[in-house]
Amino acid sequence: MRSCRGWAPRESTTLRTDGRLLTCALLVASAALVAGCRQDMHDTPRYETFEANPNMADGRASRAYPAGTVARGQLRDDEYFFTGKVNGEFAAEFPFAIAAADMARGQERYTAYCTPCHGQLGDGKGMVVQRGLRQAATYHQDRLRDAAPGYLYDVISNGFGAMQGYAEQVPPRDRWLIAAYVRALQLSQNAKVDDVPAADRGKLDAPAASHAAAGEPAPATRAEH
Ligand code: HEC
């Protein structure tokens, strides 16, 4: 009504129902109608999930799931892929072949989730460790070099000691890809000349030599943190 006040006829004694008053009355009536609808939509006549329902024998509006119900995509019956174990032992192999694109994704996921603590080299000197957080493990130790891929997957999934697990944030396949990248990091910091096929060993010095010849700096051997 307040908004109609300004439209009131100046000479109130005449009491004419002119067009403006009629418009005003219609506006008020339709506003009341709209308000009614709005309330109805807020409180629709249906049962909410977990609401009590006296019409059901067990008094619940929601039906219980039949025994053994599994949400679509949540069966997870592949022990190897989802737990990293085969017959209860940590799997000694990756559950699928790791292609170059997989390794690239593993690196990208590792960089997002693990470098803050473990560093780009996996030496446990990530940025938050440099800023005072607890020292993270270095991957460049014999025990972890010898650890089965399934063990790395398990640590990433469930955590280890002071480290939290990443099962909530990182889906299983990505966890395997991160494990593969950790393995690659281990190799990168512990490669021996014998690891290079004999036919290629002669090329080992070649890149540095060609860079020097072209007057370019040699490629960095250690990534920056
Ligand atoms: C918030 C810091 C932090 C992040 C992020 C983190 N870690 Fe760790 N990680 C640690 C710490 C700390 C330890 C040592 C825990 C201990 O010894 O109690 C550790 C230990 C480990 C170990 C060694 C387990 C062992 O047997 O000694 C592995 C492998 C590992 N982390 C992998 C990863 C991977 C892969 C990621 C990324 C998905 C990751 N971590 C993310 C802090 C972190």
C-alpha cells in the first residue's frame, strides 16, 4: 500500500474511483496472489528424504536399499586396481601399461599434490618443508627404490605416518600414474651408465657438446623447487 500513497487523489472528498486507484488495487491483489504461490513452492506437499512418514510400516519416507546395492561405478571389485594389492600382497607391477601420455599426467598430478612437501625431485625438500613443515620422505633411498608399485599406490591412497592419504582428492587411476612418476623420479636421480643401452652410450655426452658448440648454456640437470 505504501507505494500507492503518492497516487492518492488530491481532493479526497470527491472519492472518485479513477484509473490510478483501480491499477493500485489490482497491483495489491496480484501481489497477494504471487505471495501465495511462492509459499506453496517453498513447501511442496511431498516427503523429504529421511522425513517421517506414518503411511509406511517402518515410519520412514525413504525406502531402505536392497541388501548388496552398489552405486553405479562404485563396485570396486578389482582388488589389484583399487587397493594396490594382489592376494593381500603389494603388487609388484602396475595394473596397466604406462604410456608416455600417462606419465605426463602422472607428472602433472604429482606436481599438483606432492611437490609442496616432496619437491619436484622427490627429495622431500618441497616449499612448505623449506618454510618449516615436517620433513617429507625422500624417494631416493633404497627401501623406497625397492618398494613395489602397489606400496607406493597404498601410501598415496591411505597415507603414511604423518602424511595424509589422497584417496579423497585423487581418483585411483591418477594415483597409479603418480606412483609411476615417483618411480621415474627415482630412476632420474639414480640412473647408471649401465641402464643406457650399449648402442646409445656413446651419445651420452653429445647434447652437452652440441650446446657448447652452439654457444648455448647446457640444459639444467636439477629442476628448481
Ligand atoms: C603435506 C605434506 C605432504 C604431501 C602433500 C605429501 N606427502 Fe608424502 N610424506 C610426507 C611426510 C611428512 C612423510 C613422512 C611421514 C612419516 O615418516 O611419518 C611422507 C612420506 C611419503 C612416502 C614414504 C613412505 C615410506 O614408506 O617411508 C611416500 C612414498 C610419499 N610420501 C609419497 C607421496 C606422494 C606420491 C604424494 C602426492 C600424492 C605425497 N607423498 C604428498 C608429507 C607429504
